Amino acid sequence: MLLVDGWNDDVDGRLERCGWENDGDDQYDDRRCGRSSRAMCGAGKSCHLASCGPPAQYACFTAGAASAGAACMSSSDCSAGLTCIRYSLTVSVCEKQCTLDRDCTSGRCAGFTTCSNAVMGRFCLRACSDVTAAGAAACGTGFKCDGACVGQTSTPVCIAAGTARSGPCMSSADCAAGYTCINRSLDGGVAGECMQLCRTAADCTAGMCTGNIACAGVASGSHFCL
């Protein structure tokens, strides 16, 4: 579950409304806000949540200079088209706003909630290539490269890293860099186990690179150590 710096409290008379009206009742919805942020707000500005409401209100904010993956304190720190995502109490970075998977180079547009889970937004997960521990450096401090299922294929993306290298997990974010949460139970149990990701047997601290990760019941081509 992601935490998010979902709104910017620097609201003043310079701000313009953005988003789109819902059925003409002056309620603003974020489903197009991220994807059309630059078009609606103009150069050098981004569309962000300005008030939880209800109803939620969106406004155009002057963009900052921080690029995708750079640390941020609020969304106003981020470049145009980016928003500040708080992955944990200590890790917050700028990520690209999106509406659909095709808006993202990684092909993965993920969701987050804010305003006590009353408002939802979306952002692009950053693409990476090396799911082993060595590949985590490309994602930045506090992150790792992990395989995410998109349909029946596994697409490596940067996600927050945990610390566990074994034992139970509820999501891959519980597991350390180079490890992911695998549910191998035959009864469809909720909890999984942190397992080491691999490309060849040389990547495995123990065991062999023979485990196959399935996406929607189909082998994805990604592997883990057994």
C-alpha cells in the first residue's frame, strides 16, 4: 500500500482549476488530470489535488525542477507532469502522472489513494532491467527492480524495497532488493514467501534458478531460486 503526498497546501490566487467536470456538477475528477496535466495547465505547470473536499478539488501549480525518481517533499517540488509519491515514511520521490498503462514507458500505470482513501490517483512505475540485487542501484536509494505482472507477461519496474530475504511476506515491498514475494501455496493463501530472483544459477545465494514466476497462470519467463 502506498502513502502519498496527495495535495499541495500552497493554494493562492494564482491557481487555476484543472481536471474535468463530472456530469456538469462542478465536481472535479482526477482520471484525466494526470494525463492531460500540461495541456490543461500550460507550460511549466502541473495539475494536482488542492483540497480533499469533499468534493475533491484540483488546481494548476507551478512545477518544480525535480525529475522522475528524484526526492521530493511535496508535489510542487516535481517537474511538470510529475507528482510526489510517498512510498514510506522515509522515501518520497517524483513520479510521472498517468491515466492508462500506455502513458508509461514501463507499461505500468499504478494507483494510489489519499485523503483517507477517499481520493485515488495514478502514476507510472519506472522501468528497470536487472531484478537481481545488483540492479537496484538503477532505481535509486530505497528502491529495487522487481518483476510486475502486466497481463501474462512480467515487466521489471522500480518499487520500494523492504529488508526481508526469507520468511513470510504480504507483498514484494516487504522483501529486500533481489528478492520478491512468491505465493507457492496450493490453497490460494494470502501470505507469500520472500524468494531470491535470478537470471542464471550464478545469481542464487543458495539453490538453483529453477523457479518459474507465473502471470495470470502463464509462465512469465522470470525466475527465482529454489
